[in-house]
Amino acid sequence: MRVAVISGGLREPSSTRLLADRLAAAVRAELGQVEVEVIELRRLARAIADAMVTGFASPELEEAFGAVAGSDGVIAVTPTFNATFSGLFKSFFDVLPEQTVEGVPVLIAATGGTERHSLVLDHALRPMFSYLHAVVSPTGVYAATADFGAQGLSERITKAASNFARLLKLCGPRRGDTVNAELDEMQRLLAGA
């Protein structure tokens, strides 16, 4: 199994990245052998903005798109600003090629200063990924600043990872790009003629 972890944290170090890493570790503990690739949106901010205004993705952004497209599941974690996901996080999904996450299991998570923003999971993230036709895991994780180091966060991470792992198993490994596979096969046949 391959899992892409998309971290929308804007600072280094970032509580968003910390939550993303903890979720990835918990999923790995549930499934055993899992290849995890972390995509730090902070490092791609300029490339994302350029793609928004030009319509063309840089090679580094194309590489991130390929990591998402080649994954069997996605863990998506964003900081919360004004009760919703960050602009950088949303912009990444705005420039991501259509249908990249269609049918892909997604574990949603968010961080924020207070627990008052916890509805971001159900009022912003779940609808966005549903619109993108992803299969959103039933249990997301919201972590306020006070949750880090406090009792309870580890249990919520474990529960979310367990549900996500079960969803990954049900959906199975992602099938390859059938259109490109058919074109490659056609080219091989024509080359042999």
C-alpha cells in the first residue's frame, strides 16, 4: 500500500505536520508495510500560486501530483484559519488535476488554536473531498493546541487510523491508469508491427 500524506502546515516546526506524522505512524502500525510519501505544501507554495495563475504546473508540483495519483490512500491535514482550511491547502486541491482523488480513501485532519474550530472537518474538509469524489474516512481528527501532550489525542489518532486502514483494505490497491496503460500497450503493438 502507498499513502500520500499532504501537510498544509505553514510554519516549521508545524503542529499540522506533527499531526500528519502521528497519523501516518498510526496507519503504518495498523497495516504493517506501508509506503508513505509526505507532501509539504509550504515548500510548494510558489509553485501552487504559479499554477493557479498560469495553468501550468512546475516539475516539482507535477511530482507531488504524481505522488497523490500513485497512492492508494491520502492523509490530508490542514491548519484552520477563520473556521476553514488554509488557502494554500485549498489552492493545492484547486490545481490538482481533476479525478486524481476520485475513489481514493482520504483521512481528513486539521489543527487549530482552539477546539472551537473543530467543525472544520465536517463543514469544510468532508464536503470538499466529497465534491472531488474521494472516499472520506468516517473518523477525522481535529487537534487544538491544548490537545498536544494532553490525554485523548493518541486514542483519537488510533481510532481514525484504524477506520482508515479498514477503508484502505476494503478499497484495495488503486488500479493503474487504464487509459495510459492501453496507449502504452498499443504503442508496443505498433512498434512490433
